Amino acid sequence: MARFLILVAIIVGVAWWVLGRAARASARGNMPAGGRKPGPVQDVVSCAHCGVHLPRGDALADGERLYCSEDHRRLGSGSS
């Protein structure tokens, strides 16, 4: 019985150590969340109507101005 308890304690200790190490590495940023690679870096722009910041790839252009949505593009351009 004592051998069984010692074996269980060792297994629990190793599991605790492995899981704690993985959590610390993730908190330091060594491992991306969910195990995925981060996407490409994009410039951040602000909506010409409301000022919200969004990736350039998600922005809608109207001439040189960029907007966060079709509604703000329409409102910002002065058309109804």
C-alpha cells in the first residue's frame, strides 16, 4: 500500500510540474495561445468617422479616408 501511495505521489508531482511549466511558458509568451502561429502584422488605422482603430485590411476605403463600416463610410462621405 505504501508503494502505491508513493507511486501516485510521484505521478501527481510530475504532472503538476509539466502542467505548471507549460502554463509559465505560455504566460511569458513563448507559446502562442491555442498553439497557433500569430497572423501577419498589419498596420492599424483609425476610422475617419468615429476614430475606432482597426487593421488596415479590415478598413473600407473612400478615396484616401478609411472607415470601420459601410455605414460610417456613407456618413463620412456626406451621401445619404
